[in-house]
Amino acid sequence: MDITPFVKKLLRADEKVLYCILGRIIEDTIQADRYIAVVQKQGDTALFLFSSRGIPCTSENDLAVEDVFKINEEFHLRQSEAHKDNVNRQSSIDDFDPLKNTEQVVDLCIGSQKNVRILLPDAASAKYLIGHIQKAQSQLQTGAPQGLPSSFAWADKYRHSQSGCLYPSQAPHQDNPFLHDTFNPTATKNPFQEDVFDPLKYMNISDQDKNIIATDEVPRRQKQMSSDVNMTDSMSGLRKAESRDSLDIIGDYYGDEEDTTIEGFPDSLRAITNQLGIPGSGVDLVNNLKPTTAREHVVKHYMKLREEEFTYKKYYSVFCGTWNVNGQSPPMSLRLWLDKPNPPDIYVIGFQELDLSNQAYVFSGSPKEEQWKNAVRKSLPPKVRYRKVKLIRMVGIMMVVYVKEALAPDVPPHLIDADTVATGIMGIMGNKGGVGIRMTLHNTSLCFINTHLAAHQDEYERRNQDYRDVESKMRFKQFLPPLLISEHDQVFWIGDLNYRINGLEIDKVKSMIDKEKYKDLLSYDQLHQQLGRSDVFRGYSEGEINFRPTYKYNTGTNDWDSSEKSRIPAWCDRILYKGAGIDQVHYTSHPDLLISDHKPVSSLFTIEVKAIDKEKSNKVYEDVMKKLDRLENDYLPQVKLDKTDFQFKDVMFIEKRSEILTVCNTGQVPVEFEFINKLEEQSYCQPWLRITPYKSVITPGSSCEVRLEVLVDKTCVASLDASNHVLDDILVLHLTGGKDFFITVNGNFIPSSFGCSLEALVQMHGPIRETPTAQLIEIEQPGSLMSRDLTQGGRLYAIPKEVWRLVNHLWLYGKDQAELFLQAGLKKELVVIRDCLDMGVPDKIPGSVHSVAEALLLFLECLPDPVIPCRVYYRCLECNSNYMLCKQVISQIPEHHKNLFRYLIAFLRELLKYSDQNKLEPNILSSIFGEIFLRPPPNTLTRSLSSPAGKAKALEEEMKRAAFVKQFLINEYDE
């Protein structure tokens, strides 16, 4: 059981729990259960030991701080595997093996006075604990921010018992007699009443400044360990590459089963950069590694201006291939598609519809992934050795990138990253969307995108929306700030884009194909009509198409679709590219591969990349540093803002509004600006506000346009109810080495039924736009439903009228609709549906069935407290396999929650009666609605998906949520 929420309640708001685990403290022959927590405040990290009245701990009242150890220069650790016959043997960090599942001992040495031995349940727990400790120790090496000494005054307030005594923990149902000897944060006396002065508390110091890139001064093993346990999205790409789904580091030899790691290369500029206090080298800075300090930004800018002086051109071949395989297993060989007489330097291979089984929607694993991966490996040119850069899969969309073994040293592993974007319903179903892999070759950044966009002839606008979602949402989070697709030198976009031929009858289309009038036919192609004429694939190019459409064929043949639907042939499968230095050699399809209703497509490119002459780079770098020193000594940063006050009036739910702030550099030196956190706040802006870019460098005489974007969505709408509909924020724009500017953002939010509490919705008789503000405030008050006197007139709805309208519409018009609750709706239709629900008109809900289905899910997801209240979340997970216990939990939730749950379950059970038409199954519905009905309490620490343990735990919870809902779908629900 994760007790992190309990620990957080015992700490102050600005004290962050990085990791918490149950272990045992060993002293001589005594072992005692203790909870070990790593806690951080303003860059200082401490290790807390908590005793508990019972194991497992059930509330914060069971916990008491037993000891606190500051992770400073006097703090050291050793680690080894625990042996039953010799648990006290001498241990060393070098003994650590992350693959072992046996108990592990961690020895903590605090100065020369105190040693603490901790027994942890397995190697993964030891790995995370040690990693957090080592990360804190590595931050000590960078020095305290602003040159101030480290302050642990906040941790001293918790220290009470320092005797070093260890007491065996008591049985779960017995009181611990030693609890009175430990500090109890819930005691009457407040330990913060006599708070000591902490200078760091009064200074504007952000933890963001601590994201320093490791240099070769840090031992290689320590760097790897730190990246292994980083629990944030900005985790090292090396670790991400090792995770099962986001894939493998460079090191998979073609034809080999073992993965090996490419060693780092020595940096010839290390001495210079260490002397100047800049992490990384000049070579790193121009290698697409995003700078983290003002000096790095400036150095990168000047190096970029002079890169012609130290770079030279090299040319490589890139093979891109895409195939929608229609859920089939691979054929005996893919050599007709992949094997080339002149083996390419880089292979980029994408698949769609890799797995069409319902299990692929529900579970993350798929046997088809391994089958197709092996088929690709065996079909690469046999005379050349290739190494896998990365493989990534989201449901049926998979992409793998290989490079020649000789090229691997020129692809730095720490600059490899991947991401996925689901564009299925609610942005959570990965049946449609895209996957991306980025890497750096020499000094040129490459990005590969594989997408499967919305299907069907008339879903032209939905495909455009899918493209926009992938383009805007894909983030390579290894970098700070995350890299966007558009920030790469060269981009290759492949996949089943699903654009069709419009405006011609099928016989006319086939006739033109037979006559090979491809150029004339392309004028009716939906994608061809948009390239260069709209924001869809703006800046991308496509080679000349001189091959037959790739869809749709009778499986196993080259004959056009002869089914009842008789699809019009179309070039669904495409390869596009963007960037300088790309020359397309050929672009073709492969009709001899017959297993799918699509034909695979391939394209060969020659790309021009910039390679670095290290000797020349060093000279330019030194010259840049000398000039920078002179500029910094002579001038101060100066900027001018075109405005400092922004007004956003009548902001509405899911409608984006934006304004532009122009920052001009009026000084003589490059200026770095950044929006920084205000004191005691966790972010530099409110959750409804987004700033792009939030940090940048402006050269003298230039300006930067900063977009301030306001969007009230499902993540924040519940906090902007009728009693708090004012949008108000003050932004702090900080100039590195200069002053701060304050920018005000104000506005008002139009209340919506999306985001209202269930208690308010069942009391609200009319549309929310017609309900007086005073009444909205009254019914949104906690306990308003309990205090309502129904004897004085009035009534309550059994369920919200908005939910009834949505469900009734789906029942009348969508119960037999294929892909119901799987296909995403259109955003413009969601806005119209919102207005319909909020204003009460028209009677019939506008928009497609898929948009109404997504609106229902969105409405339920916006409830501040979900359909099944958060307080019973963990009980639901525990009883997921027992239907009687599941019913018992539901019987104990408030009546209005119970009514809504029963109504929705009855609706879903009715939909399953039409499964022959709508193709729905209990597994699919339970997976979707498990996410909607059940949400963990708001103060629960979000688990990271970057570690195997975090992934496994998240998957376990996901399956338990689905299992709980499935119990009510497959069993008769009658109280």
C-alpha cells in the first residue's frame, strides 16, 4: 500500500515527497518495520524514518517521525544483497544488481557518529531509494542557488528523538509504547509556532534551476543510476529507451538477441566548460540538446551563427516504409519491401492495425509486436549489421528505427526519445493517433512520426483534427522544455493517413487508375488538395505518386474491394517529409505483398547532415566565450514589453483564447527571459493558462512573440464554479542577470454544467445559463443537498438532466453505431453540444453520435467527485474480483451517486445487446468507463510510468478498475 498521501499530510505544502517505501531497520539482532521517505524542499533533501501503530498504515494518525537524516556532504551509503545467514556482511554500492528480486540492504553512514542499516523488500525498491539519494548528492556538487549555504532548518523541526535507539514494532492491533518518545505532528503543540528564520523561504528560488545535465565528471554508473530512478517526465532518454514500451537504447544488433549499450565518448572541451561553469560542451550545445542556463542559450546562439566555420556536410540514405497490416500475422519474409541492393543507412518502419483484437485496446501487451519486430529484423539486408535505435507501439500503431552499426557512434543515446499521442475518444483510446521517435545524427536532428488517422470517406475534417492533435501534443519530454515536432531539422511523417478521393464515382476512379492517370486523379485526393493550401501538413512535401492506390483490396489479391461496401480506391498510405537537405530518390508501393487490404509503401531519401570538425569547433567555441565575457562585463540585459495587462472576457469551457505578448531586446547583449514561480506556488501560471515559449533567448534588436493561451478544460473546470468564476493571475517575467516584470492576466469564466458537482446538478431544474448566480453559489456549497428542505416545495432529479439527454440521444440514434465510444468526436461539435446542454435548446442534441458519446464521457470526467466517490476508490480496487463485495461498496455511496451509476450501467448493458452491430464488448466498455467511474483521491501521488514498477502498478490499477465495472456488466445488478 502506498502511504505517500498520509506522509504528505504530515508535511508542509512546500515539502515534496519524492519516494516512500516500507522497509526494516536493523540494529544488532533486532529488526523493526519502518516507513522510509525521501523528502525535498527548495533543493535540500532529507531521509525520514516513520514508525507506525500498525502495518500497513491506514491513516496519517498512525504515523510518527522517528528520525530525520540530512542528505548532505556527511551522508554516505553502501548497498548489497541481503543474505539470510549473514545479513550484516559488509556491503558496497557496486554490488547492486537491478535485476535481482531478493531483499537488499542499504547502509547509511551519517558522519562518523551514526550508521543505519535498512532492509528493503527487493532490488527495485533499493534502486529507487539509492537513486533519489544519489540525485540529491549530485545536486550538492552544483552548489546552492545564488551562492547561499544549504538550509535544513525545515527538517530540524521534525527531529525529536536522536538517541539512535531502535525499538521493535508492535503487532498491528497493539499500541506502540514508544510512540510517546517520538515526534507526533498531530499533537496539540505546533512545532512550527517557534519557527526559525529560513532565508531561502524569502527568496525567489525555483527548483527548475536544478535541472543540470550530468557531465563526465560524474561517474558513468552514477549517471545511469540517477537516470534509472528519475520519476519525472524529464527522465533521461537512456532510461526511457530501456523501458518496455518506449523502448530500446541503441544496441540491438540485426540478427542478434542481445542489447548492448553504446559507451559515451570523451569531450575534448570538458576542461574549458568545467572552468567556465557550463555543463556540457560546445559540441553538445549544437547537438540539439536543449540548453538549461542563460549562458548555454547564448553560447548556442553564437555557435549556430558560426556553424559554417566548424561543420561540413555528410550524406546518408534513409528508408521509410509504412504498412497497415489489418491485424494479420507477418508473412514468411518482408524482403520484397525492405531488402535493398544498396542497403540504406537508416531504416524507419511503421505499422498500423498491428493488432485488431479487443485485448489490444484493454491491455498494453500484444504478441503481434514481437512477431512483426522479428519479421523486420530478419528481412533487413543480410550483408549489413544494423542496430536498433528505438521501437515504440501504441495499441496497433508501431514504429521501429534501425541504423547501420557503423553509424551508431554518431547517434548519441541520450538524445534519443519517443512519445505517443492518442486521438481516440477522450484522447485515451490509442486505436487512432501517432507515435514518434527522435534522434540526432551528428549535428542534425531527425524526427520520425507514424500515424493512423480517422477512417471513412466522409471523415475528412476528423482526419485534419487528428493531425493537429498529434502535431501539437507530441512532446519529447527528455528535454527541458520538451522538444516539439517542429523543432527538428528534418521530419519524416509516415502512416495510414486515410485521406480519400472525393467527387468521383467509383467506376470513374477505377478507369483512371487503369489508364494510369494518377496526376489527374490526385486532384481529387483530399490530402493533395490541402498540401500548401491550409494548416494541415503545412511545410511538408510529398513526392510524385506514380503507383496505384494502396487501398482497398480483397485480402490475398490485387483485386479491388468487392464487398458490399465496395470502397473507392484511395492513396491512404503516405510518406511526407519536411526540412532542408532532403532529396527523395524514389516513392513506390509493393503490390506483391498480399496479406492485407492495404499495400505497403516505401520511400528512399538522401539526407544532408552537418558533421562537426571538433578542432575547428573548439577554436570557435573559445572565441565565442571570450566575446561573451566581454559583453557580459560591459552591458546589462534590457527589454521592452508591448503590454503588461491582458483581459480575457467571457471565457467558455473547451474554447481556447489567446493573446500575444511581444518582448523586444533593446539592449546590446542577448537576453534570456523566463516566467518563474511566485513564492509558495508550484507553477509560474494558473492551470487554465499556458505560455509558449515560457523561456527563450532574444538577440539584440530582435523580438520574441509569447503566446498567452487561456483554456478551461476538464483538468481545471471544476475549480471555476459559480462561486469562483474569476480568472486572475500575475505572471513574473524574469530576465537572467536583470530585473523582473509583472504581467497581469484577468478575465471571467462563463459557468457550465460541465464541471458542476453532482449535488448541484440534481438540484438545478433549468439550464445553467438561466440559473441565477446566487442560486448556483448556494447549491454548489458542500452539504447543500443534505440541508435542502423538500417539504417546502421543489424536487430533486434522480440523475442530472444533462446526462439523461446525452444517454437518451445515444439510445435513439447510436445504439447500433459501430465504434461507439471508440471513435473521437469533432471539437467544433463538442462546443455546440456544450451550448445545447447549458442553454437547454435545441431539443435534439446536434452533432454526430460519436461527438455525443465523447460529450457524455467528458461530462462524467468533469465531475469534481466521480460517479463512484473518490473515498471508496481503494475499496473498489480491493474487491474487484468479488461481485457481492462490489455491490456492497455501491450500496454505501450517496444516493445521487448510486442512482447515476445504476442508470449508466443499465444503459451500457442495453448497448451490449446490440454488440453484433456496434461491436462493443464488456472488456472494451469496462476499460473505458473504469477510467471515468473510478478516480483516485485528489491528493494521491501520481505514479510515474517511466519505471517498470510504476508501469506495473499503473497497469494493475487500470485492470482492477476495469474488472470492478465489468462485474456489473456481466452480472444482473439488482439491489
